[in-house]
Amino acid sequence: MPSQSNWTMYRIFLAFLMLVAGSINTLSAKWADRSEAKGVYPNLPPRKFDHPFLQAVGMFIGEFSCLIAFGLLFCYRSRKGNPIQVSRFNPFIFYPPALCDMCATSIMYVGLNLTFASSFQMLRGSVMIFTALLSVAFLGRKIRSFMWFGMVVVLVGLVLVGLSDVVFRKSSSERSSDVNGIISGDLLICAAQIVTASQMVYEEKFVMKYNVPALLAVGFEGLFGLLTLGLLLIPFYYIKITNPNNPLTTDPHGRVENSLDAFAMMGQNSAILVGTLGNMVSIAVFNFAGISVTKELSATTRMVLDSMRTLVIWIFSLSVKWRPFDVKEFFMQLAGFAFLIMGMIVYNNLLFMPWLRRKVGCRVDDENHLQSPFQNEADESERLLQDEDEIQYGSNNTSTDPVYS
């Protein structure tokens, strides 16, 4: 495998592609959420596009496209006499993580409707804490002292981000201007990370022992998620919530998900259609680019790029005035973001941390102690990616997130 320190033009392109696609994934969904149309209610005023479950179906379509891409790649490699080696496995091992992905993504899209895109992306950093705690409970790992410190630092950052949303809110035309909506949205996003962490732990315990190419794994999770949530849209249409102040839906009839209204709104407002399609395409590109970055560089590089897209989304949201600008709020969010990044650096033993720990005489990892999810991923990638031409399943985070998703 080529040296990971050699940043060729191809690797720079992959890193840039992952950063851009990951940022578009969140921004396109929020763009659609902010757009208005009357939908199937022509006698009512235009409403925001509030269809999180249909958006989650779109995300699974994007993931399912990875299965199509793998099929094309498999045929191409087979014709060249260099077929991709896949061990025998039961495809249904991907159904539980697909269910986790479905629940987490749907919850996060509901939260995104209620809060800001930048806060949405930052609060997703809490998945690190939940993954570590669940790894202790179900994988028998031990958390080192410096990891506990990193988790505390991340927690401080999350608190700062959440407080900035509530304390410095300003009135706007957005649904997210309501303080109760903001708190509900932030809490939903954090709760979704528990489900995402469960998905990661399950994949590490039951899936990573199989020699499954990454595109195939992502594709199967997309397929199962698409079929399951696609069928659930039918009962969701008939389930009604009578409370007009509920945070789950703004449908005039209280339907949990009105797919007919969603498609009508797409037809009436091209911005909604473009945002929805952009979300579908970007998730497919993001998964491909993320897998390629893990293969060509490392899972650690992938984590750093994923953190950078949080900064891109935050700056973009402020630039286009998706969230009101306030100097105090800006510095509080900046501090929160800094704590999140610093906590991830400490927890994952990155950048200056190895040097610092050597200086103070700390021992580095041993088998009985918990490594970060990203470090586990990197070790698995190094084992599975000995053949430079073969993309193997070495990523815990196969969705949004995600990503969530």
C-alpha cells in the first residue's frame, strides 16, 4: 500500500470530494427544509418542507446506489480477470445496523427541522461518547484516562453549542426560532447518536469479522433501510397526531409523514427538488469518497475531514444568514467547536498527543484498553487493504452521517 504521507493529486481530490460532498449532504437537506410550497393544501399558506422520513428514504436511495456501483465494479474486475474476493456471509447481518441507521437518520432529520444546520453537525460529535460507553458495556473495552479527559472536553463543547442555540436565539421566520423547538431538536440529535453508536458497536462485534467490501456493505444497509422505511411511509400517512404543537410534524392534518404532500411540494418548488436530489447524490458520493480516503490515506484522515465539514457548514450557515449573527453567540459557538475538535484530538490520540504522551512517559494502547472507534477502523483497514486495488470493509461509520446518518 502506498505511503499515507504522500499526498498525490488523486488523494487531494478524494479528500476535497469527501469534504464537499459531506457538507452538501447536510446543507442540501436544510435548504430543502427552509423552502416553502403549498403542497396538497392549495387553500392554505405556503409551508416549510417538513418531511424528515421521506428525506431519510432519499438518503437510503443514495446508499443503495453504492450496491449498484459495487455490481458494476465487480463485473468490470471480473472481465479483467481480477475479481473482487468476497467471503460467504448472510446479507441479513446488515439488517440490524440498517434499522439503527433508519431510526437515527429519521430522528436526526426531525431534529434538523427544529434547529440550525451548524448545531446539527456539531452535536453529532456526541456519538464518540456514546460509542465509547457502549464499547465498554458490550465489547469489554476499557477507557484510558486520557480518553475520559477527551470525552469530558467534548461534553463541554456540546454544552456550549447547545447553550448558544438557546441563550442567544433571535426571532426569525424559521421554525427553529422557537426555544422549545431548538431544545427539542438538539436533544433529538443527541439521542440519535445513541442509536448510531449502537450501530457502530454492532458492526464491530458481528460484521467486521467478515471480508465484505465496503461498497457492498453500505449498499446492503441502504437496500434494507429503503425497503423498511419505504413500507413504513404507508402507515405513517394514516397515523395522525392531533396536538398542533407537536414537534414531529407540521402537516395540517397531523399526519406523521405525508409523502403525497412532499412530492407535490417538490413539483411546485424546484429548490425543494434540487435539495432533495442533492442530498441523495451527495450521500452516495460521500460514502464512496470516505471509503476511498480510508483506503488511500487512513481512517484518522477521514475523521479529521469529517470534523472540517462541521466548520464548513457553520461558516456557510452564517454567510447566507441561515442563523442570525450575534457576536457573543459567534464566540460561544467558536469555543464549543474548538472544545469538540480538541476533545476528539485527545480521545483519538492524534496530532501532538502521541508526542505529548511520550514526553510524560504514558504507555500507548494495549489490547485490554479501549482504542478510539477511528483507531480501530484504521487498524482494520490496514489489515484488510493490503491489496491496493481492493476496497474492503474497514469503516464503522457507513452512513451520515450518518450519518447518521
